[in-house]
Amino acid sequence: MKRRTLLGALGAFPFTRSLAHGVAGDGLAAIRRYWESLARPDGGYGWPDNPHACLTVTYAAIACYRLLGLEPPRKSAMAEFLRGAYPMEEYRHKQRPLRRFDFEQIQSLAWLGEPLDSFRAEAADWVKPSVFSKYYEFNGNQVLQQETGAILSRKLLDLPPTPEWRDYITSRRRPNGSFNNTPAADASDGHVVNTLWALLALRALGSPLGREHETADWIRGCQLPGGGFTYAPHAEIAGHDHVVYTWAALQALQLLKSTAADEGAARRYLLSLWNADGGFGDRPGRASNPLATQQALEALATLGPLSGMAGESRRAIAPAASVPSHLKVFTIQIEAPGNGSPREAVNVAKALGIHLWGAKNCAPGWIEFAQKIARQEQAPVQFFVANEEYGTYVSVPGLGTYSHLADVTAPAGSDFGASMADDKRPVPWPKFLSQRIAPLRRASGNNVWQFNENEELSRILLDQAVEEGTYSSISEFHFGSEHFLQTQPFLNRYRDVLPFIGLQDAHTWAWWWMEYLVGFRTLFLAAEPTWEAWLEALRHNWVATVRHDIVTNFETQIAGTSNKVRGYMLERSASWRWWGDRPDDIRRPWASLTAVTPQDEFDDLRPESGVNLCVRCWFDTKPFGTPKVPVTELVSFEVDGRAVSATHVAKPSGKGSRGDDYHLWPMPAGQPGKHSAVATVRMIRSGAVGKEKLEFSL
């Protein structure tokens, strides 16, 4: 792009005033210190608890420096980071077009005066809304924020508007002038953030904004008595103030050449979010985060000079509570395998030090049988229910009808209610609360937030969870390479108010899910590892999730909780760490050795009589728990000190099975007493030899 075109395309948002002369010196210095505390060695800016830079945070940092009339530091390193900062793998980028990231990448480089030619070829194909999978959204409705990212990116790249984009945006406009995620034909109300995105899109498309007075009146109706804005007039779900709603309302009003009903109250509200560390929080009393800081400053810029924005107006945040010194660190795995051999699950839990095992979608009786084996083997693991209720679609008017909102956990043996899964008839959110969440909570169970890329829907439901406990925690690490705090960066804003957990989301049985069971886990603090203690840890946010595997290049990544709790856990890492002195030295069994009896009703290798001795070697199984590449091999097998020849069986995946690979030796009945088995296995690459031993009785 030519230099003059770049200069003309520097800002997609409407604010024109600079705060450079409105902030008192100590206030400006505090804001700069806050941002520089987030600077990262790789050239960008990151979340306070993450050592790596993040595209979304870097975009916010550049926006704030520009707004304050300051030159962003380290521009060359920042530009280099931005060009490689897209937070999704290439195949995911094409499969799930999250164009908000493209916009942030292009806009940030444009602000830095960098050439944008490399983005044009791909963006030239964005001539209409993307296809959104009905597996995630019942009607295939795209996420409006993400789609407008494509429109704004095309504008920055001087690509022409298309009628398909105009039709998409106008179809989302309500009679009162507001916009929302679903088509207006469903007669739902708008959402103030989606209204801003749609107005920006109309401007970028060169279309008249239209209905300026009705839209401005609707936005003014979102202002609350305290000065902040909520997302819609008379909002019913978590209808409180929030910096993002206030930002969207004031930006949209400026686009419409209008003003808030009470600008003074709006200014006071925004300044009440300013914290002692120089950053801003989402709501009064909340910890600072970079997105709230960007949005608060951009909102303030719409309100004119800020002569009163001095350092003494900043709010002190109460320090995190101390951790009781008697607490220990325990491990929980949520939605771990709940099918296949319960004996293998018990052995895996014992070997890996998993104290609470949430069995996913298991057959009736599986948990009870696994717990019986755990008692017999003196394995310190407690099994509980952790189900993903596939086929449950929950609707929120105006925002959409989504799956992946029902991931329930409950103590074993409890009556926690029935699934509402019905992939033909979606469930309204109020009905889901009364008929699914209410019985779950009466049984001391809870619901886990797994996945949703619609930020506006997510914020409403997670804000309700903060107030009412409708969700107990947010899934962060996930099987495969998914890292939800990167692909849905807005989730980082909940660190101080909701626990973050790792979600196994298992798709096969325990041994073949080992790569993930030794890849990430959730830690919690308690005196003893019971279900009640886990609930107590959730209430206090004594919970963190840790990942350390090939996906992180064997770097330890931690998410969630306060720095005090993290420090407490890290000081006791010897009790939970699953790697050795070398980061890539993962501690795990090299093989599984089980004795399958006629009583093992959930094991596919259950004999009619006698015992089936089964050896499964270590395989690389990514990404879905299918044995693919052998890591260890069976060298010899002995039973009661005598060499035996086991039969090797390899079952390919297909027809609903992930496949299997094992060595089997049937031991005939009629041999009462104690017996022993030893499997000698060899590490294929290194040649190192190890043994798995088992004692059993007939």
C-alpha cells in the first residue's frame, strides 16, 4: 500500500480526541508503567500472568500509546512479532475463520506504518460471510464480531465492499436501530457491542448508518444510574455495568454524532475503574487487565478533555488472601476416560498421582466398579461424574443457539438430574437453568464452561456465573493443541473471579488417552482430596491448571488463580510434577499390564473363565487417542517366573472405535492362589529396557 493510503487507514474506530493533554503527569506515567509491565521479550505485550506476548494485548497496547500521543516503543520488534502472532494453527485458521484476529493484526501493523501487501491476496477472498458449523451454532449463525473483522480488514487493505456484506449487516438490524448476532427476523433485541461492530462495518462499507436517532436513543437506554452501561435496556441476564459495554456505547454514540444521557456520570464510572497499578478493571473493584485499560481509555477519549484524570483518583485493589499453610496440592482430571478397562484407569491414576478422576460419559456402574478396584488396589483415587452432554443446544435471544454449554460434574451416586440433549429442539437458557443447572447444584455438582467463540454470549453467561455460580470454572487447556486463553483471549479477563481448569474431553479409554493425562492437569489446594474439598477449592479459587508436554515444547504453562496460590503450588511442585530433571523427561508407565477376570464386566477382553493377561505398550496416539507410532515394544513376558508367548493383536480404528493394540496371554482356570506377571519392554529409540510387574490372585 502507498504511504498516503496507510495514513488514511490508520483507525477503524471513531475516536478523534487524544488524551495526551488530558492526563496529569503522574497518571500518564502510571499508565505507561502498566503497559510496560506487560512488555514481553518476543516483541509484543501479554497478559499479566503469561510470559508470552499476545496479539490481542499487543493491539490494545498500540491503540493506547497512539491514543496518549506516545510513540510505541520497540516498533521494529513489535512488527516482527505481529506478523507471526496469529494465535491459531493454519488448519484451524481456515476451519474457524476468526477474523477479529486478522483485523487486529492488520490494524496494528497499519498503526506502525508497516506494509500490508502480504494480507491482500487472502482478504480478497473474503467477499461474503463465512460458513459457521451448525455443530456449534444450531442455525449456522456466524459470530458478528468476527465477520465485521473481515469487513474492517478489507477496508484497511483498500478492497472494495460487496453487496453480500451489506446484506449480512443490514439483516442483523432491529427496528429500534440496534444490531445483534442473529437475524432481526427473530424479533429479539440488540446488543450494544454488536451494535458498535455493525455500525463500524456500515461505515467501512461506505453505507449510510441510518436510523441514527432511534439507534442513539436505544444506546442511551443502556446507561445505568451509576453511569456505566449494560448491553441492552432492561437486560435480564447479568444486566450490570461493564467497561466493554460502556466503551461500545460511547464509541457508537460518537459514530452517530450523539452523546450519552449523562456524560459526567459515564466519566466518573470509567475513572472508578482506574487502579493503583495504572491499569483499568472491567468493573469497579476488579483487577486491571489490558483490554479493560484500552477500552476505558478509548471510552474516555469520546468524552472530551480529562483535566481531572490525575494519579490520586486511582483505586487500590485489595491484596489476595493468604493461603492456609496446612493445605496440600492435589490433582484432578475432568472429563478423563470413562470407558474401556476400569482396571487400567485405576492403574493409570495410581501411576500418575491423580486424586480425583472425572469419568466422561461412562456406562452405568462403570464408576462404581472402578472405585471398587481402587479400594482393592489401595489406589488413592476418587472417581466422579464428568459428562459432556452432546446434542444439547441452548438458546439466548439475539445471540444464538449453541452447543458445548453443558459439561456437568457431580459426585458419584448422586441424583444430578437428566441431560436435556435433543439436537432437534433447542433449550431456552432460562429453562436450561431451571431444569438442568438447578438439579445439578442440588446434588453438589456444577457445570464447566468448555468452549464458545461468541464473546458477547460468553460474557453474559460468564458474568452470570460470577454472580450466581451457574458455571463453576472455565476450561483453559484442552486436548490436542487448543489453548482457549489464546484462541478466546477475552477469557483471560476472568482470572481473578472464576477458576481456570484443564478439560481432558477424553475420546477413548485410559491407556490410549495417556498422552493428555501426562500433558496437562488441574491442581487444587485442600487438606484431603475429597469432592467436598474440591468444591471448597473452587469457592476460594485455589485452583490452577498446568500444561507441560510436546505441545508447549516442554515449557511449563500455568493458568488461573492468584500469584500467591500459584507460588504456594510451585513451592510444592515435587508432589505433583510429572517430569524429571530434564523438561522432556516425562514420567509415565512404559506399558500397561492388567489381569482381566470374568468379573471385569466393562473390559472387552473379559474371559469366560481364568484370566486374560494383557500388555499394552506405549504408542504415540495424538490427536484423538488412536495408537499410531510405537514408542516401546514388548521384549519378553513371564508368568510365575516362566516365559510365555503372548499373542499380538492390532485392531485398526474405524466404525466408532479408536483402535487398539495389545499382547494377550490367557491363563487357564483352576490355578488358585497368588500369581505374578512381568512384562519386559524396550524403548525403541534409546534401547533402554524397563519392566512392568503385576501380582494377582485367582
